Amino acid sequence: MANEKYKNYVYDLGMLLKEKALEAKATKDQAVNGDITDYDLGYLMALHELVSLMQQQAEVFDIELDNIGLGDIDPELDLL
């Protein structure tokens, strides 16, 4: 039962990070004439790094990316 709690936690964390990252990317894409603040750009890059790190660690531990809520995002394509 404890394992389910941790699985749910990691899955929710992955989903929330993905959601925030995609929102940050949308903010960047909606900036007029590239007028995005340094903060917003830094926030997006930090989320890109977190999503990438979670995916890399999942692969090291032989965990399917879908199990952590990050199977349908490619940080290099979707967040840059």
C-alpha cells in the first residue's frame, strides 16, 4: 500500500511539472515581438531541466515515462 502512495505522488508530480512547463512555454510563445521577461524565460528553462531530469532518472531506474506522467512530452521539442 505504501508503494501506491509513492507511485501516485511521483505521477502527480510529473503531471504538475508538465502542466507548469507547458504553461510557461505558452507564455513564451505568446510574448509579442519576443518581449518575454528574463524571469519567465528562466522559469521555462528551469522547468525544462526538471522534466528532462525526471525522464532521465526514470530511464535509469527502468520506469516507463507514462508511469510518471511524462510519456507524452519531449522537453527538447515541446519546451524550447
